[in-house]
Amino acid sequence: MLKPNSYLLDKLVKKERMNTLVVNLYPGNEGFSLMLRGKGGSESETIRLPYEESEILDAIDEEQLPPLIVDILDKAQVNVFYSGCVVAEIRDHRRGATPGYDTRYVLLHPTPQSLHCDMNALMLNDPCSTWTQDDKHLLESQLLLRTQAPLCLDPSPSVSLVANKLNYVRSRFNTHSLRRAVKKYSQVSINRKRRMLMSRAPKHLFLHDFIQRRKNKADSSLPPVNLKVSKTDSVNDPATQSVDMWQQREVHLSVPQAIDVPKYAKVIERPKPSRDNSLIVVEELTFETERSPGGKVNYSRLLIFQRLSDEFYLGELYVDRDYVEAASKGSTCKSVTHEYAAAS
């Protein structure tokens, strides 16, 4: 049984002097880069990519060959493929304070996407022959036979036990919940937090932005302002009176002896019976907004009609989102009701 502390891949790479794909992880916002060795042992580094472009790193974390770098590996001066797999050497420059780095090795397995890229590369490199659909299926089958692990048909239960143990060791610290928790402390999340702190609050949070700037003691350009509301102000002292926001004071109200109802109420006489079915305008309400930067005006008009014969009320609503005077281009709807309460 393989043990996780045996480092078989590390020993194999050093013993056989295998060609590897070097991935450099730099601290902070310096990003990461890929590096390939030439025939003379020299190393050529690609451009540095930010950590926000995590497609390549996510594939390496899943021990899969990224399809984005298949063409780069095919054009390398030395062969880095071993039975369809690639050994990635991860150089982590982020941990130690010294200029050195930590090294570990990861075996990248081909995926259906990388195999599809290999098929397209083989067909493009052979433009003289015409590839039929059967030829493509045959090529795909041969690639799968060369890249897949040998099938074990041993009926012994020890085979499944070893496979389960290897899978557990490989994915013990690579679960979805753990990776989600680690992303909160990644460089990408740190950069996002810094941008959010430096950016201005949205329009509906201007008050919150103002209070946060007032709390910042380092900003000496803003004068100190007391934003606290007193709860225990004295009622008898006019110098300390303020708005009672917490309802701490008791309100003493006396019940009046008599109320002059005619002074506050108005008697509306009931209309006399009539056979006239014509409509008369009882009330008209108009709502109009200011002109927008595009030149449009939202216009609404509500008309209340009354029919004297049966005292029915009819409402008519006119809405125009691009109102032009002396032009009727809006929509109108009507409704009938038995009662109507006049607006005060």
C-alpha cells in the first residue's frame, strides 16, 4: 500500500531526471508564471498572470492537465509528456521569508478536453490526408487506450481497499467545503476587499459613507461632529432640550369639556334626485415629474366623475411616459365605484 509520506513522485523525478512543467507562485499581487526547460538546461519563463485568472491553477489543483497550455507544451524544446501525463513542479515563493522556495510535484492527468486538443493538433499537422469521421473515432480510441490506466480485474477485495485509501488520501484536504473556506483568505479575496474599501459607497448609502468618514480619526480635514442624541435631557431646562427620539418624557393631555363640532366638520348636503345621466367632474388630480436628462416627462392625470341619477362615481386614469403638451399619446383606463372619498 502506498503511503502519503513516501513521496514516490518526488523520488522518481529526481532519479530519472524527468522534464517537468515549472509553476512559480509569487507573493502578493505578483501573480504566477509557467516555466519550461530547454535542451541546454536553461529555463524560459512566460509572462506573469494574476491570481484572478485561476483556470490553470484550478486544473492543477484537481491534478488535471489544463487544456489552455497543451499547445505550449507541444511546442516545447524538450518532451514533457510521459504516457500522456505531465509532471508539474510547484515552486512556492510565498511561505519563506528567505529568497528560497518550497517545492512539490503534482502529476497532471489528461482530460477529455486536452485529448480533444491533441486530436485537433494531429489532424492539423497532417493536412495531406483527409480525415473521415471513422478515422477520428479510431484516433480517439487509440488515445484513450494509451492514456488510461490499466484495468484491474483482480477479484480480491484488497484492490478496492487500496483504491479507496488512495482516493481518501488524495482528496482528504481537497473537499468543496474546505476549498470554499480557504478562498476567503486567498489573494483574490484580499484584492477584492481592498477595492471595496477604497471605492465610494453607492448613492443610496451616502449617509453611511459620510458617517464612516467622520469616524476616521486620521482624517483631520473634517471637524468633529457630535452625532449622539441625548436620552435624558431635562424638560425644564431649555438649554438642554432636544427632540425626544426615545419617548422618555411623559406627555400630559387633558380631555376637553366640549368640542365645537361645526367648527371642525362641514355638512355636505345630499344631492337632489335627478334623471340626468350626464357625468360631472368632481375632482381632478395631476402628477408630473421633472424633465429627465433624456428630455422625457412622466405625466399622470386622474379624473373623478359623478353621475347624478344614481350617484355612481367613475374614475379615469391617463398615463403618459413621454408627455408632450397638446398631444395625447398615453394610455387611459376607467373604473366604476359606488363610493368616493374626497382627498383633503
